[in-house]
Amino acid sequence: METNKVLEMNARRTSVMALASLWKCYMKTIFKVDKSLTAKEFGQLKMLRRSLGDTTPDVIERTLHNWLLFSSKARANAGLLCSPATPHIGFLLTHWGTAADVMYSLAKCSTSQSTADISFMKKMDTLIEQMKKDLKAELAAWKAND
């Protein structure tokens, strides 16, 4: 099964409204920012969910708790001059791969892994394996057409 189909099936478990509520809650708690999301931001959350599937809530939560680490790593990876000091859904969407990688690494390197860390790593491992399978299939199809 293609990654997109698997991700879409998994993503249905968490609605965009639930992701928006999660985003707003953490923004208010961590950054003391209490604002409504725009229609564009709802769309960005939907696209983020398509990319990350059922790991989306975990990646959002972990990234918001580690925003400065994530944003500096994304800035370095992309060769940017600056990155947002406070969370921005569009920036997370653009650099979701870096966010997933950094949060996975943090969970994996934690000296006292919680059950949430272990669950997150299992979800990420599943996502990574599915993406690898899909890439192999795409490469095989590309070679067959060559």
C-alpha cells in the first residue's frame, strides 16, 4: 500500500480540529500566546497530518516543547539566515522532516524513556519502514520504465 494511503488512513484518527486544539493549548501553555487559527493554518495542519499520519500530534507536542532546538536545526539544514523564535505552523509544515528527525532523536537518546517516548518511536519506525517500502517500489517502477 502506498505511504499516502496509509498515512491518510491513520490521519483520519486525529481530526484537524483536534490538532488545532492541541496547537492552541500548547501555544497558550508554553508561549503564552492565545489566538485563533486562520483558515490557512487549518489547511497547513491538514497537510502536516498527511505527511506525518498518526505521529502528527506527537510531533506537534514535542516540537512545541523544543521549538528553539527544532527551529535552529531547520534553519541550519535549509541554509536560512533566520527562523521564527515563536512557533509558526507554516514553518513546521515546511520543515516537518527535520521536526520528526529531531524529535525522534530526542526520544531515542532520552536516558529515561517514558512509555510515550517508546510509543512515539514505534510509530516513527512504522512510518519510516512504510516510506522505505514505497521508495523502493517507486525506484523499481522507475527502473522498469527506463
